[in-house]
Amino acid sequence: MSNIFIDYLFQLVKKLYSVFPNFKTIIMDIEISYFDFKNLSPQDQCQLVTTKGQIINESSKNDLRFVIYTLGSFLVEITYIQQNNRLASFNVYQNTYASSHTG
């Protein structure tokens, strides 16, 4: 893609954000790839996972709570500090089994 097109695309997205305050929510309803997800800001990644991801496993040990989400063809592990429910770590994994066994 040319830089002119990319600049135009970014300007269009900025305009959509200003005209439609819920544009980000609309975008997040679209299936997202692992690579597109990795290009989001950490805040947007966390918001997307916690609002659109499906919890597939949850466990606790000591003062930590481990939650594994599935989102499209990848997995996200979020570790929370139970005492204050703050984020301790955030890891993203390609779910190669799911992507190679579809259809």
C-alpha cells in the first residue's frame, strides 16, 4: 500500500471517531486477526479481550487470578492481582491448533 493511501485511511478513521463516538465499539464487533490484535494499543487489546473474548479457563494461586480468553484464532492470558483486581500480566498466544483444524 502506498503511504498516501495509508495516510488517507488514518484520516478517514479519525473522522469516523469524531462523527461516531461509538465507532470503536462497532470496529470491535469485527473478527480480528492475531496480527491486527498485536498492533492495537495495550489498552485497546485489554478492552477488546475483556468485552469480546470468551473465558475458557480461570484459576487462582496465592494472590493471583489467571484467566484465559479465546478471541478468534488466538488466546489471551490475563493475570490479575486478586487483592485489587489490577492487571499483573498480559500474554497473547497464537492458537495454532484452532487455525489449522477449521472447516
